[in-house]
Amino acid sequence: MNRTKHLDLADAAVRRAENLAGDIERAAAGGDSQGKVPRLAAAGALWADVARAHAAIAAATPETTPETADA
């Protein structure tokens, strides 16, 4: 996997975490703090961890250039 792919995966994971944060807000506003909120929060934290992991790998991976892509 190259740097760009890791950045794409990090971006996708951030979007999943953001979507779950919205779900948490709606569930909490609806009074469902004991039901869905803890499970959604755990899932959101997991996706945030996935995003951080892919971002860290991308940061440590050299950028692919046209000269190195063919090598």
C-alpha cells in the first residue's frame, strides 16, 4: 500500500468517525444515553484510531513520484 492509499483510508475513517459523532448527538438529544450512545461512541473511537493509524503510516511512507512508481 502506498502513501496515497493510506491517506485515502485515513480520510474515509475520519468521515466514519464524524458520521458516528452525529449519530451520538442525535441519540443523546433523543434521551437514548443508556442505549445506543455508548456503543456508537466506542465505534467512533475505533474509527478515529484507524484514521490515526493510517495517517501515521502515511507520514512514515515516502511519497510516490513518477520516477519511483516504475522502480
